Amino acid sequence: MKNESMKWVRRTMLVVLAGMLVTAQPVAAQSYVVVDTGQTACYDGLGNVITCPAEGEPG
């Protein structure tokens, strides 16, 4: 009984894995334009005004 149960689990896992591999599609990188929001101030997590990062800096 336990052996049959393990076979069922293995078979199910194999079918799920195969389905995931078949449906996985590579995602092409896309470029897009970042729109200027007109934001003039920056804030921290508490809502305090902070210095905004320079253009091009992560932030």
C-alpha cells in the first residue's frame, strides 16, 4: 500500500514539473520610457521631507 502511494506521489510530481517546464516561456527584456511625474519633494517612510536622490541614482 505504501509503495503504491509513493508511486502516485512521484507520478503526480513528475506531471506537475513537466507541466511547469512546458508552459514556462522566456521573457524578453522590454524598454520603456519613464514618465516625469513632476514630483518636487521626497519623503521617508514616516512622511518626513528628505533630500531627493540625484537624477539616475536608485532611490
